[in-house]
Amino acid sequence: MSENPAPANGLHDLPTDSGLAMGCVLLLGFLLRLWKASGTFLNLDEAMHVLAATKPSLSEAYRASLGLAHPPLLILLLNLWRKLGTSELGLRLPAVIAGTIFCWLFFKWLTRCSGPVAAWAGLVLVSFLPPLVELSSEVRQYPLLLCFLMAAAYLLEVAVAENSAGTMLLFFFFLFLAMLTHFSAILFAGAVGAYSLGRLFSPRLSRPVVGAWMAGEAGALGLFAYLYQTHIRSLKNSAAAEHMQVALANSYFHPGHGHLLPFAFARTFGVLQYSFGQLVVGDIAGVLFVASVALLLSGEGIQEPRSPSPRQWGVFLLLPFVITCAAAIMDLYPYGGTRHSAFLLPFAVAGVSYAMAKLARQRLARALSGAMLTIAVCQMFGVPHRPYMRREDQRRANMTQAIHALRQQVSPRDTILVDFQTNFLLRFYLCPNADPGVFSSSGFKEYSCSGYRVISTSSETNVLTADGFARCWNAMLGAYALKPDQTVWIFQAGWDIALARALPEKIPEFHDLKSENFGRNISLIKLTATPLLGAAVSQSKPQATIGSARIRFFVAA
């Protein structure tokens, strides 16, 4: 008996048990995320989200979310979810689940748009690339965002292919959920709106489908207006927005400080470097992405009956990058290699996966080999983006020991000084239900935490450093009239802390400073309330050095 001829598209090496293989990849991706989410204490952003959700009711949690620079959906979800438990792993479990579902939806979406070989390469990449694993193991908006965006993108293709008004409405439902999760979804909404408009020019689409699309677009505009009134308008001149404008200065285009084309080129490759977590691999991926888009826009590719044309697919891969770059040029949203561009990751990986399939001549084994080699290099030689903590320094046991030491050594008569970052971690681990207090004109706030008097710096002093310590210390002593023999404990935890190590080097009075460290990211320092001589006490606020912000609807979390 003669053998069956190989399919024209060269997919004869696809496994017959592909469902089982996909399940194994997803299971491994889930377990990797689960391991990453376990055994470590929360970071600043995670603690901030959980504390905002730690309210007696959904309505109070919603009001707390208005003080954050994100839409309210994650806070409302956490308010319900935390009733099941408040361990770090328990709180991170929704992110792990959403991150795994995203991988499956990405595979389904890419199968429809680029074919099974590209989809398999893409599945391996999104399941195991370090940045995507990291994003899916923290209490942040990004795992939910990516899950909802992929659900929307996939359902749009199904709605057009099957001429289904109900599926079109489901597409908008998930788009709305994404917009309620993170403001970057507004940029995606602009891209997918333009792309879907092009897809509507199909003679086989019925009037109900077109009507559902028009109703959904009107709903998206209405949701944007709601978010602008309730969140975005109050954020555009906030201190947090000003701080991030400075922190992410390279992610904005500043006329007079650079040229437009180099900015767009560098920031686009920055997104690819962030997506893969390794600079050299990211640069190679950037070349592959650009090549894929160029090939697709030229019309090269296999036209499947119910899939987008190569040009339509190329436009959809490119549009989110173009819109985000335009937003950065207009000072609206950062564009570059930071987590704020996380919604671009699926499009970046999709373009690279398409190129891998082309280079492998649509042979699955070759494409998978390229994807797995990429993963191996990124896992072995990747460098995490700042801010970050090494896993051994972020061990949950370190925080447990630090809180135990604080309870054993600090007297209720003493005062605890924390910086803005540590304030959230101390509250989560010591007094999650305490009244956090409000900041005074002095730039500090005071509150009671499990019977301890705590004084916290404002966001202008996110992390106490040796360089600014003397000014901050003297200002705190003056604001609260502490007696010279009063004991003050400095508790510091989180990203980029080095006060205990740097104080003896920077300030002579602390040459014999004794501190207790719990890994490199938690320290406890005992001092007495004595002013530091010769230290200027300035109350001036830091100013942005480049550009001026107009309307910004983001913050770092």
C-alpha cells in the first residue's frame, strides 16, 4: 500500500497525540509558575494590592482601588479571593492560573492566525520564557490582562470565521475585562478596534455580527469614559505619575533630547529584550519580529480559508507597537523594555514564532528545537530586569525571622521608622487591618501597628538611602519632637535596600553601627533619637529633570 503524500504545507510531522503533548507543556508551565510563586515574601506592589483589597466589603475595596493607578478589577477579585486564605502562594494562585490559561489561549489564537507549527513554537516560548513566568507568579494585573487580551483576540477570530454575533459579543466582554484590569488595555483596544474594522469587510459577515461589533465599540468607548472620570483624570497630575515620569524617562520621547527614529527603533528592541529576558536573544528576536512583519505585509504567507490574510495579520502584529510608540511620543504611556509594555509580549512572541516556523520550513521538530534552545539560553544566561530580589534573599523564612526579631526586640515605647516601600510590607506582615494614617505637611505619617508606633516616609522617599538619610532623620526628629534617649528602630525591606551597609561608609557617626540582616533585602537597625550634626534639613520636593508630563494614566505596580 502506498504512503499518503505529505500535506502541501509541510506539516506531516505533527504528532497525532497533540492534545496530550499540549497538556504536558501547559502542566510544566503551570508547575514552573507555581514553584516561582511559592516560598517568597511579597514585594512592594504585591503588598500594596493586597492591602487595598483587605476591606470588609467590595464597595470599600472599590473605593480603596481609586487611590491606586490601576483599574479596580484585580482589587475586587482579591477582596473575594483572600477569604480562601492569605498566604503568599494562595494570593498568587490567581496569577498562576491566569498565566497558564493565557498560554493555552495564545496557542489557540496563533494556530488560527499563523498555523500549528508557529503555534507550537509560540506555546513553548510563552510557557517558559523567564519574564512571562515572573509576571505570572506575582500579585499583579499582568497575568489577568494577558489572559483577557488573548481571550478577546481569539474570540474575535472565531466570531469572524464562524459569522457569530454571540461570539463577537464575547470578544468585547473579555476586552472590557482587560480594560478594567490595566490601562494598557486601552492601547490594545485601539489596535484591535482598527484590526477588527478591517476584518469586517467580508461579504459573508451578517448584519447581526456587524451590529454586535458596533454595539461593542460603543461600549468600549463608554467604558473608557468611565475609567477616565473615575481614575485617569485624578492620576494625570499625581505625585506617583510624576515619579514614574522620571523613573521611566527613557521610555518617553523628549523633543530636543533625541531623534524620533532612533527612539522608536531602540524602544522596540527594548520590548523584545524584555520579552525574552536576555539581551542578545532579545536583539535576535527583534530582527526576527521585524522580518516577520515585513514578510506578512508584503503578502507572503499561506492564506487559510477562515483566517486573516497575511497583510491583515502583519498589520495586527505591528499596530500595538505603533500605537504604544505614538503614546510615548505624546507623553501618554511608556514604551520600552519594562513590565508596563507587558501587553505587547504576545505580539512580540507571535512574530518571532512565525519567523521560527518559516526558518524551519514548517517542520515542527525544527521549530520546537529552535524554541527550546531559545528557552535554555534565556533561562541560563538571562538577567532579570530591575527592580528584583534574588530568590534566596526573598525567602519567606527571612521575613518570618525579621518579624519575630522585631516583636522580640522592639518595645511598645520605641518608635519604628520605615520608608515608603517598607511601610506596605510591614503593614501586610504585622498589621494588615490597621488604619494606615495620612501624610502630614512634614512628609511623614504616623500610625499604630499591632501596638507599635510607626512613622513612615512619603513616596518621595520610596527607599531610605545613606545619601539622603541625614536630612530625613533630622526632619523626622523635628516633626515628632522625639527625646534624645528615645529608641528608634529602622525596619527596611524590599527592593534595592542598602541602608545598613551604606550608613557606616557615608556618615562617620555610624562607623560602629550594629544591624541585623535577614538576607540582603531585610534589615533591622537600632538607633537613638539624636540629631545628626551638620546635616541640612531640606523640605524641597524632587523635580523632574526631563520634559513635562501632560496626561499619564499609569503607575509602576
